[in-house]
Amino acid sequence: MTERTHPLRILLADDHVTVRQGLKLLIDAEPDMTVIADASDGNEAVHKARDLNPDVIVMDISMPGMNGLAATRALKQIKPDAVIVTLTRHGDSAYLQELLRAGVSGYVLKRSAPTELLHAIRAAAAGGQYLDTTLTAGATGGLCGKSSAKMPAATLTEREASVLRLIASGYSNKEIAARLTLSVKTVEAHKANAMRKLDLTGRIDIVKYAILQGWLDNA
């Protein structure tokens, strides 16, 4: 895995000019990221993302014309590898579930601290997934199906569980390897074994599983 040699290129999509300007000031103040363009509606966001190929798109939900959910779905059809972080005032599980199904990598509430968005951008860019920490104990309760009972974790080794927990918290394989003093290949092996044992198919499944286990309640 190669080290990033340039700041993360961010596209902002929000219909409020003041919000976009504030987000640009916040993001541009960080040494590892920069705003390359902004959009005032979903249609413009899709076109600019297609043309500019940003590293991360920060997308509002409530926008005129094509809203953020529709824009996310449209963009994922054009660019399946697009990295999208939703920034919204909506904290209920219906929005969260639909956006996770659409393929977003992050979900952050506008009322949260600015650091939440910065964490989400970095986690998403590294291939992880980030859920606003105020959501993990509440609105995400319905994410994992009809039953709210915890799924058994007994089939996992302690190391496999640690790897899944860190993945769900937004860490990249390289960061996990450093934290656990393992090689990246060993982390990937633990991840693969755990996913096979639990019949998980991707990062969203890992996050759902972590929520059921209560691993993210104090994240």
C-alpha cells in the first residue's frame, strides 16, 4: 500500500452557500485535504464528480432537484468506486439504511462536532466506513434486520474480533496492522477468516455486525 503524496481532493455538495463556504474553510484548514469544487444540487454533484474524479464527495441529502440519495445512486452507477460521505441533519435510521444500501462510506450529522466530518473523510478515503458516533447507539438499531438480539461472536478468535472492530471503526488495514503489531497480509487474513465464519460480504456487513455486538456504542 503506497503512501498518499497529495492532499485528499474533496467535492462538496450542499444547496446552502453559507454551509459550503463554512465546510470549505474547515476542510482547507487541514494539511491533508483540500476542496477542489462544490455543487448546489445532486445533478451538479454527479457531473462534477464524474469530470473531476475527487477522492471524496461530501453530499447533503436535502437538495433541490436531484437529492443526495438519488445523486448517490446515480453516481455509484457511473463510478462504482466513488467515495461518498453523507452530511445531513437527518438522524433517523430510515435515511441511514437507504444511504448505506446506496453505497455511502460515511454518515455524519450536521449538528455534530466538525471533527466528525474530518474523521469520516479520512476513514472513507482510506477504504473504511464511518458512522457519526451519536448514531451508533440509537438510530442504527434497526440496521441489522428484524431481531435486535446480538449475534454470537464465539466463533471468532480474539484477534479476528479485534480486526473486525477496528475495521468497523473506520481504520484501514495498514492502520490496523500498526495498532495490532501485525503485517497487513495477516490483518487481511484475519478479516477474510472472520467474514467467512460470519457470512459477511463487505464493510457494511462488518459495521452492522459491530453495531449488534455493541462494539461501537462507545466509539
